[in-house]
Amino acid sequence: MKKFNLLGISFVLLFLFSVQAIQAQSVTVFLTRHAEKAKNDAKDPDLSEDGKKRADQFVIFFENQKFNRFLSTPYKRTKQTLEPLAKANGKQVVEYSPSAPEKLVEEIRKLENETIFISGHSNTIPDLVNRFTGKKDAKMIDDSRYGDLWMLTLVKGEVISVVQLKM
């Protein structure tokens, strides 16, 4: 009986250490299309009042989540979507090139123990999700639709889970 308990405890401890090792190697990536845009500039608009409210809601929604990086395309609306949450995390929003999605995915696959938030566009965010997963499940977002949020979990660079939410 004592041998069984010792063996059982050994397996439980081994399992717990394995889970901790996987968590240390995991990367969580949140991806969203920019929030609602204003009509002040056809090429590079700011967020509308509704968009600013949505950006502020990320701070509340993610109040218990710490992020290591915030990445956006080089447009005002994508940066403004992340700025309130980045500020709450003591971070800056860093630009990535939407014309080189494979480079971004490759760089993120090499990371360990990070949580990243990416803001992009109706066509670039589903493309990034599909590049991470190797599937074509994420479809282009209708131009009138906002609030889609994907959460990808990667271990050793491979996606192990995909969750899509609507905020």
C-alpha cells in the first residue's frame, strides 16, 4: 500500500512539473481587428468615440492579465486600439509590418513564456490566425464588424488551442 502511494505521489509530482514546464514554454497571443474608426481621414483615421470606448474596455476585460508585448500595424487606429491597455501594463505599442506576416509569425513562434496582443485589420488578423494554425478557418472580417478577439496558445511554437470571442 505504501509503495502504491509513493508511486502515485511520484506520478502526480511528475505531472505537475511537466505542466509547469509547458506553461513556461507557452506563448499566448491575442489578436483583434482595430476598434471602430472615425471618418476624419480616409487613409489613416483615428478611432471614433465608440472605438475609444472599446479600447478602454480592453483595460477592464484584461485587468488581471499581464502582457509582455503590444504589436500593431503602423496606422493610428490599430495603435489607438492597444494604447490604453499597453499603458495599463507599462508598455509601448510596437509597430509590425502587415506586408510581412510570415516574419511576425516566425518571430513569435520562437518566443517562450510571453503574452502578446496584436491589433490589425479585417484582412490581416484572420490571415495571421490562419498562418499560426496552418488552416483557413479564420475568415476575413466584414468591414462593419468590430470586437472579434482570438486567443492562441502556442507551446514550442505550435498552436495547441484557438479560442474566438466576440466582445
